[in-house]
Amino acid sequence: MKLFDVYPLNDITIVKAKGSYVWDSNGNQYLDLYGGHAVISIGHTHPHYVERVSEQLRKVAFYSNSIINPLQQELAEKLGKLSGKEDYQLFLCNSGAEANENALKMASFVNGRKKIIAFKKSFHGRTSLAVAATDNPAIVAPVNQTPNIIFLPFNDEASLEACFKAQGEEISSVIIEGIQGVGGINVASESFLQKIRQLCTQYGAVFIADSVQCGYGRTGKFFSHDYAGVNADIYSMAKGMGNGFPIGGIIIAPHIKPKYSMLGTTFGGNHLACAAALAVLEVMEQENLMQNAAETGNYLIEGLKKFPQLQNVRGRGLMIGFDVPEALKDLRKNLLWKHRIFTGEAKPNVIRLLPSLALQQKDADLFLEALGEEIAALTMQQATL
Ligand SMILES: Cc1ncc(COP(=O)(O)O)c(C=O)c1O
């Protein structure tokens, strides 16, 4: 059988990983500033993580949601403590798309409405409503198309107000990433998030903070939306939550009341996933990783801003993006193949950095040095053309 060929692949086989580094089958070492797409939060193969998951595997890996699983309660408490949202309620699932799917559905259950406001350049996942609320027609199948999604310009308070004024009674929810990831590292302004809060409260709509990529401590606060000083009604999470173990979830404000079988999943919240997620939070707490993300992130941002060739250096903590001019279009490729540094991208010309929250300053220095060398080499090459 062949694999269904949907991913353009780099010809690299990773066989070993530790902290912010991975190794390929030829023994080459790479600095990982991509984190497998913002997933590696506490660093690869962290000893506490390996131990906690292995120990759980030896006890019980899975049983369904028909029995009491104390690890779920333990996770809810720890998550409440670290996120500061102690009065919220946790529902566990398996991925970011599923988290958003549940959030959007939950909102509609709450207010009985159908319309969803999403924003230009948003990405919320590939399942039915999540993909419909994603601003990329190329990945929306005809069966997923719905007139219920309204796309508005990002950070545009006037158009948001006008939309609520015109059809506020029909709006079920507003979904927004605190920092758009796939869209190219676009930071939602504090006043825009505050405006969403105000309008959702005024019109009885549900504010959904998609924190799948920008959340879980990556920006230096637990949720990047927290920078605005307002609470959303639902936060969706995944990626960094399990440091590679598939787990997602939503946390739901106390005013939203549960009902039996309103939501459900077979695998969500299984023992092994909870052990992985608990290990992540324990390491984040013990090693002060949110603070490290803020500090190392600032250090990187400041370092990047010193290169006049890189445009619009932006982001928060360890979610960073910058525009690469046409003359340096091979920069990302060369960082990987010449300097063995993994970075992320956003089409057409953004390099995205999404490393582990445990990234050290010395690793940031290694990257900045390689970047400097490569910018100089490419600039020289251009000059001789
Ligand atoms: C902001 C955001 N939401 C949702 C998702 C979907 O998550 P998953 O791929 O786990 O379904 C992603 C994935 O990149 C994302 O960046």
C-alpha cells in the first residue's frame, strides 16, 4: 500500500530528539525552531515526560469516558491553576480542529443561533465547521461550505461593530486566534479583543479564543488573549498541550452549563493523554517555561530586529514571524540544508519561529549567527548576479 500523498516532504528522517535538537538517520544534528509546528512545548523527550507517560502506559493506557478517570480531574485542576481560569470547566478531545468544532457547536447549543464571525487569514482546522471558519477556500470542500460564516477583516473594530449592529441577534459566536499562526503571525490588538468581548456580552454571542497554536504559555502568558485583560467564554487548546501526544480540549466559562451527551468522544481524555498533558504542565511550572518563553522570545525578537533586511519582525514570546524579501527567498531552505535549522513558514514569504518554550539563549544565538551568515551569503550572491 502507498501513503496518500498529501504532504510535500523534506527528505529527512528523524530518529532521535532531545530538548531543542533532533537528529536524522545520517547522524546530523538540527536545531528545532519549528517544534513540529508549535507542538513541542517542553522540549523533545523531556525525562519527566518520558517517565510519566511510560509509567502510565504500564498501569492503564486507555479506558472509555464511562468510568471515573482521576487523571482528568487532576489535569483540570492543574490547568486551572496555571492558566488562572480556575472556575472554567474542561472538556477533553484529541486535536485542535476537534476542539474548535466542539467550541463552535457548544456556542450554538448555548444561544440557539447559527452565524459565526471569523476573520480574514484565520485558520481553525480541517473538520467541518472549523474548516468552514478557516479563510482558505482551497481546503473547504463543497460539503463544508455554509452561509453561516461571516469573514471580517482582522483587527477592524468598525466592521465588527457594523456587523453586530446589522445582525447581532443572529450571531452565535466570534472565533479568533490571539495571534494568527498559519495566517502569518498577526497579533490581535488588545483593543480588538476587548471590543469582541464587549459586543459578545452585549448581543449574547460566545467569544471563542482559538489558542491551539498561540496558547499554552507560548507567548509568555498562558493564553495570548490574556494580554487584552478580558476573558473569552471558551478557549480551545491542542498542539503544546501534550508535547507531541495527541490531546486537545476546550475550557468553558462557568456561565455555560453542561448537559449529558451534549459533547462526547471515544479517545478524548484517555489515561495516557492525561499523563502526557500533566507532565507538560508540571515541567512548565517547575522550569518556569512561560517566563522563559517571554524572555528568550524578547531576546530573539530584539536580535532579529537588528537585521535591516528582515521586515516586520513581530510576535510575542516564542511565536515569532518576519517577512523575507524576494532577494532572500532561499533563506529558509538554506537555514535547513546548510545550517541544519528547522523553521516554519507562512505563505508567501513569512518565516515562523515556534520552538520549544524551553529554548535557551545560546540556541537563539546559534540561530541568529547562522541567520547573519546566510543573509550575508545570499546578499553577496545577489550582488554578483
Ligand atoms: C490556530 C489553529 N487552530 C486550529 C488548528 C488545527 O489543529 P489540528 O491540526 O490539531 O487539528 C491549528 C493547526 O495548525 C491552528 O494553528
